[in-house]
Amino acid sequence: MINVITGPINSGKTSKMIKSYERIQKGDGFVSIKNMERDKVHSYEIMQLSNRKKQLFILREDYLTKDWCESYKMGHYSFSTPVLEHIENTIRELIKSRVTPIYLDEIGRLELQNKCFHKILVELLNSECELYITVREDFLDDLINKYNLTGKINVIYV
């Protein structure tokens, strides 16, 4: 079963995913935690649900340091290569260990361009494990078409 949590920007998709994990009390995966500085997004940390460990994953370009290793850039935001690799490797281990459900927040514009979580999402879809993903509502139809998900998903609106 593929569960897609969807809604507009800042509608509570991540919170809904965390609540789903806490309600089910099994599985594992990652959610993105937004960090604000005054009125703008400073960064996003990725948090593994089972252990609550956080890693800096996305950083606004104004705050980049010399040792930052960028995998992708989208607008003013840079994505960390080592953290992306950690997420992918951890999810591969979860699939191999048959952990279910697996949670992944958030699928969007980059994945539709075959970037960021695209590879691991394809692996998740091919694994046939139960899956919870978040997708902004403006990308939902494109996601369904790109990954051939018509009739295969349970859509949860926030």
C-alpha cells in the first residue's frame, strides 16, 4: 500500500506523517523538520523517526560553509550529499530488513526531475513495502503520472 499525504505548502503534511508513525508504532523512515530564522527558512533537518536523530540536510545558500558538500540546489537552497547518501543507504537497509511501513518526507519538484529522492523512491515502489510519502498537492498528479501510480495509492488530504 502506498499512502500519499498531500496538501498545500505549510498545511501540516509532515506533522500528519509523524502522527501516523506514532499511531501505528512500527516502521521507520525520515521526515524534514523546518528551521526558521525570523521570517525565512534557514534550513531543514532530516529526522529518522525510530531514533529521532537529526542531520542538517538542506541549507539556505546565505548560510553555506566551506565544508558543505552540495548534491543539488533548488532556488536558494542547497542539499547535502553525505546526508542524502545516508538517507538512501538507511532506506535500503530498511527494505532489506523488511521494515514496514517506510516513511519519506517530501517528494516534489526534484524527484519529478529524477533528482534527490528519485532513485530511492523507485526502489521503494519496486519493493512493494507499505509506504507513506508526502507530496505537495500541486505535484500530486505529476507524481502519479511519472511513477505510474494510478489506482495504486491511498491519498490522505491534510
